[in-house]
Amino acid sequence: MLELGCGRGEYTTRLSEIFPQKNFIGIDIKGARLWRGAKTATENKMPNVCFIRAQIQLLRHFFAAGEVSEIWLTFPDPQPQKSRERKRLTSPRFLEMYRNILISEGIIHLKTDNKPLFEYTIETAVSNNFILSCGTDDLYSSLLKKSVPDIQTKYENIFLKEGAAICYLKLISKK
């Protein structure tokens, strides 16, 4: 499982505790962010966790075709300007990159407080042959909250305190 743009690695480390039989890799470009997750994994002797400091565009250099079962995108920068659409982690170029490293019927999870990114991702994923397994524009008022791991990042907690609704999507890759 990959957490892309993992920041402090909250999802990576918590998921590794929930699913100790699986391996978890957090990827982020900023080393200072990764340090927190790596420190947590080291202090808690988590053998199924590692972190990679790299640009997400380089995924194909780290993972073979069909090597990854799940990808988590937790509160990515929504890149709201039209001119920055290619930088959105759910743009067609990234979705195709994910499809290449995912197993057949691999899963992509998205959590965001940004409703336009949520809506963009649905439209983009469906038009790029991903299956929308489930989704909600208000996770914590939805029945889906029972099926999503109860993990909240630092930023998610801030957004919730501000009264933001948290959107969630689960996409399935078609090969």
C-alpha cells in the first residue's frame, strides 16, 4: 500500500498497525515531513513501514507494473487553478501512472476537504475508465465512515474543527 503525499505519515503508520500483515510505504517530497513518520515507525519498531523521499512523478522508477494493491491520497493539494490541473494528483496523467503500478482491480482512496477536487476526481476517474466503488461528500455523516479506517491526519483534524465536510472516494482500477 502507498500513501502518496504522505506528509507526516499518519495514514502510513496507523494503517500498518491496523494491518500488520501488509507493507506500507509513504512517499513525499519534503524530508522534514517524512521525518515524523519515520521516527514513529522506528520508535514503534514497525517492520512493515518505510518512507521514500521522492516526487510522485517518479513512481514508475520505484514500482513495477502490478506491484501495488492500494493507493491513499490524503488531503492532496487541490491545485485549484486551471493552469495547474496537470499537477493534481488525480489528473489523467497521474491516474494512468497509478493504473500502471496497481494490481488488476487495485484501489485508489481519496480523502479531501475540497469539494471541487472531489467532483473533479469523480469526473476524471470515470472518464479514464476507473470504477467508482463508493464515495460521499460528507464522510462523517455517511454510512461509509464504518468502512473507512478511523484515521485522521493533522490537517483533517484542523478542517473538521473549522466545520469542513470531508469527502471520500474509493476507485477501482480497470486494466
